[in-house]
Amino acid sequence: MSLKPNGNYRNLKESYLFFRIGKKVEAYRQAHPGQTIYRLGIGDVSRPLCPAVISAMEAAVRDQANAATFQGYTPECGLPFFRQAVAGYYARRQVSLEEDEIFVSSGASDELGDILDLFDVSSPALITQPAYPAYVDASIMVGRKVRFLSAGAENDFLPLPDDRTEGDLIYLCSPNNPTGAVYSREGLHRWVEWANVRGAVILFDAAYEAFVEGDLPHSIFEIPGAKSCAIEISSLSKTAGFTGTRLGYTVIPTALERDDMNLNAMWVRNRTTRTNGISYILQRGGAAVFTDEGLKQISENIGYYKQNARTLMAALSDAGIRFWGGRNAPYVWMACPRGMGSWELFDLMLNEIQVVGTPGEGFGESGEGYFRLSSFGDAGETAVAAERIRKLFT
Ligand code: PLP
């Protein structure tokens, strides 16, 4: 007998969305050398880390040069100052968390896969679609069954559960990637009620919470009853430009139990086995995000992206194209004009106006007919791209 690889990998879709986009863009670039391409595709940020973060990390580097302040291994679940800083951030919105309910992470992507360790593989996942592709792939890799709940224009991309909704592990992402839709308190309340009645667990992806405005919820824990049915996965990637620096946090309430097993205690066991902590320097930088100064500085960067989103939305409005998102999220989700398919629109925009977006089909079947524009780029380039879109479709 020879070693058997994990056969679940055979069930993954052949080509990853951004890989396919990258290949098409590269082919265009080779055929048209010297042409500027305007990238409103991949959701990476363009603004640098803010000064408060940089000074905190510089000071932390100096701490590492000195025997008196040197930090070796850090506690697997997070350094106390980082956990306290995150708890303080939640307290600003009247969400009270204990330090030991907050776990440091290297970002949301790692957690979205790793957290599945807590649940028996026989418990199916329910994923609202269109969805961030990692939810589906992480489940398929471990052999978990996946069901989909379609979101569409008819429910403003915010599906709600009813008596027939089935699933043990439900992924909710609000503000949503790719649609930019944000659940209201009432909407999240419906999900919390449903999960508590069924004994399901909500995996709430709050990677874009910092873009929420007004009274809309940033966290599932703003909803009464969520501590007995939800885990929140968050990240400093989009909040504070940590995409390449890598830091996030996950909240698992101590009250969260299933079958007499405590999920918070299980995650402590998982982290202490699977990790040896996260860099002291990064946690110092992360804690600086949640100071008054840090929050003011990151909000300036978020304001910059929001201005880009307004530029894109204005162009779409002028061209009479329907869209969602853009206000409480960095993504503008447009309906493909003239009945085009989403890859058809991708090719048209790349070839005619050199603007790269993300075809909705890459986020699942129900994303077909839609197209995602990201506001994370440079303001000047976004303005040129918006103008080209306006001209092409007016
Ligand atoms: N969740 C969503 C919805 C995302 O869009 C992304 C990144 O684009 C992530 C999670 C991953 O973020 P991180 O950089 O923290 O791994």
C-alpha cells in the first residue's frame, strides 16, 4: 500500500478566480506592451500602514534588541496587551468581551480554514452565495458538504433564513465580499434566532467591518443572543492595511458550547498545539491601530477608499447601470450591462478600456450577470477607470 493523498482536493474547482484573471491580464499585456492597465480587480489595499502602527512596530523592533525588553515566544492565543486593545475596540460599540474570548491570528484567511477543525466533518456548511471563494474551498478540502443559499437582487444580496433553511455551520460575511451588502440589525437578529433554535454556529466574517457607517452593525456580537451561536473572524488587512503584514483576531465567546463541548476551550487547545504565537512586533503594531490616534489615521485611509467608491458609483449612475454596495464596503457590485455574462464583460473591459474588474461568476453561480469593482486602488487611476466605464456604457 502506498500513501494516499487527500482525495477531496479532486473536488476543488480547477482554476482559482484570481489565477484566471491574472493569466488573461498577462496575455493582454504581452500582446499590448506599454499599455496602462487599470486594476479594479483583486481586493488588495494601496495605502501604506499608518504612522501610529509604524512607530509602534519600530519601538517593538528596538525592544527585541534589548535583553530587558526582548520577547521570545508569545502566548499562543495572543499577548494580553493585544487582546485588551481588541476588547477596548469592541467596548466602543457597547460589546463587552473578556480578554480570553479574543484570539490573535495571522489574518482571516488562515482562520477561515483552521476554525473548521472545531466541527465534525459530517456537519454541513451553508454558504450564502455569491461568496468569498475561500469558504467553499476550505470546506471542500476537508470533505465537508456545502449547501448554498442564493443571494440576489430580489433580496438586495442579503438572504435570510426561514423554517426550511438547513445547515449546521453558516457563513455570513457583512459587509459582504463581493456584493458590498451589509446586514441590518433585524437581519442579523433573524440569523441569530435561527442558529440558536437549530443549534447551528454562525461563522461571521467581519473583515470589512471598518467600512460600516451609521447605525448598521459592525459585529455579530452587537446582536443579543449571538454569544451562544457565533464566532467572529476579523482582520486588520482591510481595516488598517495589514494585507502584507498579516494580523487578525477571532472572537469565540466562552458561552459557546455544543454537545457539552466548549468551543472557546477547544480553540485554546487547537492554538496551543498548532501555533507558537504571533510576532510580538506585529501585535504591538496591531494594538496601535486601536488607539485614538491609530483609529483616526486608519479612518483617513478608509475615507480615501470610500471616495474612490463614490467616483465609481457616480460613473455607473451616469451610465444607467444598476449597482449595490460601495457605501459601507470597499466593493461596488454592478449588474452587467446589456445582458452580458460576467466573463464577457471582463474581456470587453480589458480589451476596450483596459480596466480590470472581477467577474461575478468567480464568486459562485449566483454571481453570474454581475461584476465587482474594487475601490482599493490609487485615486487617480480609479478616476480614469471610472471615466472610461462611463464613456463605454453611456
Ligand atoms: N474574508 C473576506 C471576505 C475577504 O475578502 C478576505 C480578503 O480579501 C479575507 C477574509 C482574508 O483576509 P486576510 O488578509 O485577513 O487573510
